[in-house]
Amino acid sequence: MKTILDKQQLHLTILRLAHQLMENNIDLKDVVFIGIQPRGVQVGVRLMESIQQLSAGEKPQYGILDITFYRDDVRDELHVASTTEIAFSIEGKKVILIDDVLYTGRTIRAALDALQDFGRPQKVELCVLVDRRFNRELPIQPDYCGKAIDTVISQKVKVEWDKEAVVLY
């Protein structure tokens, strides 16, 4: 077990991501943020809190997306759906997908498929807390990345919110 980001580093990384998102999206009226269930939601909530503080209280549009039935890599288990809460149109908007760890890219592919049920966005960008480089199965790369790390397939990266740390097992 190795700590990749401790509590302070995790907070600073989220704040840095919020600054980068604000820098590239000064006007938030045509931007929507969507956290991917289940683990991207925690990152998304913290990013939205930071963005709201940076944008003088302007509340960004934030939703959560369940991709359970769009996945192609979990077939032998019973699928239990989570909640999707997108109370706004994504038609013609810039959508920023938020997830905790980018690994094979299959979660993001499923999220892109699921988004199509809500309209056609003008653009989709990806924001991840941790990018596990060199383990991709699909040609997907983040637009915003908190920490890029090199891992082997047998290792696991977990964001442990109760400890407020990112750990490599």
C-alpha cells in the first residue's frame, strides 16, 4: 500500500482542477458538469463546491449519470442500477464528465453512450482525479487530470474519501 495523495494533496489537487476548469470555462451558462456513478460523484461534488466558491457563488449545473446498463465489461453479475439525476438539457452544451480514476477507458465509453439518451452535446470533455496511464484499452485521454501515475495491471488505485486519500494497492 502506498499513498499517492494525502489529505492536503487531495484538497489541493481538487482546487487546482477547479481552477483549470474555470480558466477554460469562464462563462458557465453553456457548461454542464456530470459525475459518473458511483465514484465520480464524490469528485464532482467537491469540484462543484470549489467552482462555486471561485465563481462568486454562481451555481454550476451538475448532474450524476448511472452507466450500469451501458457497460460492456461486467456481464456475469446482477446489474443493480444507481441513480441518474440530470435535471437540465445537455443539447448543444459543453459537457464535462467527472470520474475518480481513468483506467481502461471502458467507464468513459459507457458514459458517452449513456449521454446520448439525454441529447447531443456540443462538446464533451473529461476530468479525472487520477489517470492510470499505459493501461488503456480504448483511445480515451483526460482533458483535465489531477494526478497521472504509472501502474501495472495487478495494482489498484482507490480514492478513500473516509480517509481523504488516494491509495495504490
